[in-house]
Amino acid sequence: MRERKFLLAAALALAVAAVPVVAYAAQPAAEQPAAEHPATAATPTDQLVLGGGGGQVVNGQRTTVRENPFVIAGMRAGGGGPQGQSCTASVVGKRKIITAAHCMIDATGAKHYLYGDDDLNTTGDESFRTKVVSFKAHPSYSGTGGWQTGYDVAVVTTEDDLPVPEGQWAKVAGSGDSALTQPGKNGTAIGYGRTSANGGSGVLYKTTMPVNDASGCQVFNTRVNPDLMVCVGYDDGRTATCTGDSGGPFTVDGVIVGVVSWGSSGCDRYSIMARLTNAMGDWARSEIGGGTPPGDGKFTVAVTPSSGKADPGKYISATVATTAGDQPERLELSATGQPAGVSVKFQPAAVNSGESAKVTFDVAASTAKGSYPITVSAKGSTGSKTATYTLTVGDGGSTDGPRPTAAPSSATVARGGSVKAAVTVAGGTGASRLSATGLTFAPMFFPFSVTPGGTSQMSLFAPFQPGTYKIVITATDTAGKTGQTEFVLTVT
């Protein structure tokens, strides 16, 4: 791994320039050198076709997800970074992520998020993957290429709960935080982007850059609009964001005041952030829910009893009990983690803190046997609380362990080509985690784990060396039992 790598903080627009964008903190206007030619502006996305742009390293320091638990990697099918990494983003809610609008609109291909890995060049280190269910770009974002005029922010909803505790969600600035982006403030950019226009990527880095007066940052062929953008960094290439940092956070005093939007195509000038210390931040907060990340809440919630058993085609009920905190509030009840074929119904669906509700788990005849932890949530004005109910279907699962199958079970593809197959898991206890061996770059699974009877899509890239490769797919259930199947890949 490289010893130096610059943070990618500005989301680059699609293929506008031949080199990734980098932004540098501006010097005082009187000291800034005049540019003979305006710098070509571009968004730092992986779709840029790299040319002979700046060879300077955009200096930064290695960092980790443990130090920045809200940082998450944005991936897409066909993405140019390791494992398809395309952008960087921040976790701001149970299933909410904030990133750049151009990461969702300008960059094509199916998208998902990967969490927990400091170096994407080595596979299998991540702790979590989840698909994108939906996203909302700012309503004033003008579509492909809209980063040039501003409003480059989006809020993403994921398919699964994100493995980040509420207390570690990133805080998002709003119109009341304008002091955080006054010129002279210092902030931190974090991202998985390139270390230079032509450097490596996929390793998490951070760098510190100052906030500048936008009037001193007009060195691009695109105008820096101070109402919608924040100019950070330097005009001499000493440190900046670059390709792959798009959508990542720029934080001041622990608050995200901007997301990486664009910069110069050589990653050798200022970095431009989508401003959140204005109405854009207020909009993002409203989309996230509640305006600010929820707190720990003052109430409590419990499910009594905390476990139960039902045969396929039957149902079982329990009581959701809440206790009031220091203020009355309305609590909305919901459930996640139930297996395919199990529906959860609350009666009523919302209660006042201190009241109870009935919860019924209706098990379809087709539901696979197994033990399933189901998360019951209560959300109020002071935050959210959860309790776990363990539902056992039938006798709790097969003693034979999970049995994965791949369809098709083989494929022939040209060197470097991509292949997809459906992997279905039968039997086992609870959800089975999927993995594979046999290739230098391990296949990816969407989702990463499936319940009995569930299906995951396996995606892989063929090696550049012709030959026949035997890929062994392993499913590991919650009881630790494993099952395997083979997929044969012929590379021509």
C-alpha cells in the first residue's frame, strides 16, 4: 500500500476532463498566483479518463473506519476503483447515507455500499454490504453535469440497517451553522480516492484543508458559486481531494459542512464542496429525518417474551412494552430482519411512551426452518430504541447445514470480462454468509448473506490469464455450519 495518499473530497462530474479533480485550500487573495489559463473543472468520479495530468501526490494521512466510524465506501457495477469503488459517503441514520448527487445520477451502474474496510485493494476485510433502495438528489440539481451549477448533494436509503451506532452517525450542518464555513476555518476531508491524478486508490485517507473566500478561488473554467459551494484547500497542489473522494465528508468541528463535489481535472488546485451550511443542509436534514441525527432517547422498549416458536403456516404473538422518559412522546413501531415469508404486524402501529402494543409474527407455509433474530424498533422525537425477538420456525433448521447452488454453474468469458450468477441457499440455520475462493479478486455477493430459500447475485471479473478456474462458493450459517458448491469459469 502507498505511504502517501490524498483524500478524495470532491465528487467529480462524469468524464468532463481527462484527469481527476483536486482542490487546494486557497491562499489569501493578494498572494495567489494568477493562472495563465483557467483550470479544467471536473468531478472526482471514477469514470474520468486519466491523461497526462499532474504527477504530484495529493498528500494525506492514512486513517481508519474505526477512527471515522461514519465513513462508508460507495460502489457501483463497473466502477473504476478497487472492487468497483466509485465514491465516498457518510452514514447519517439507521438506513441513511449522505453523498454527492452526481455520485447517484452522473455515475451509471447498479450501486451498493461497503462498510468497515480501510483498504479496498484487499478483499474480504469489509464487515457489511447493502444495496441502495432509493435516493433523493436535491430538487434543484439539474441532472447529469449539474455539479457545475451546484446543489450537488443527495440522501440515500439503504436496504439494510447500517452497522453504525446512533451515537456515531455523522452530524450534518444546516443554515444555522454558517460560522463553520467562514474563511480561515480548518476542516478535514476523508475519502477512498486517488493519491494523485494518476495514483492508486481504494485506501482510506484524510487531509486537513482551510476554508477560503470563494473570490480567490475563481481559477477554473467553471464558476465557484459561494452560495452553493465551499472552496477549500490550496492553489499549489500541496494537498487536495481527487477521483474517488466524490461525495465524501468535509468536516469542521466534527460537523459535515460540505460533501466533495468537484475540483481541477489534475487534482492540483482547490477542492470544491457542496455547501451544507445553508438551505441545502436543511433540506438534507429533513430527508434524513428529524433534522439532526436522533439521540439515545429517554424511553425504553422491550418485547415480552423475547423469543417464541411457530411452525410454517402458523403465527405467534408477543407484547411490545415501553416505558416513558422525562417527556411524553409518540412512538412508531417497526420491525426488521424477519426472514422471507414472515410478516410482522403491530396492534396498534404507534403508541404513546409508557403504553404497550401487540406484535404478531405470521409465518407462511413456505418459510424455511431456522432461528431468526428480528429487531423491533420504537422511534420517537428523542430518538430510537430497539429490542430483539428471536423467532424459531419449525424445529429451528436443518442439521445438515446450508446448501448453496449456482445458476448457471459455469460460464465462458473473454479476459477481463464480467460474469453474474444467481446463488440460492437452501436449509441451514438463520441467514448464511456467502464467500468464494479461486480468483485473485474474490467475487462480490448482493446481498452478502441470505436466509434459507433466499438468492444472492454473484458478480465477478475474469482474470486476464486464459484458462479454467474452479470457484468454490461457501455458505456459512449462524450455527457455524457450512455448505459449498462450485462455479467453473473458462477464460478465453
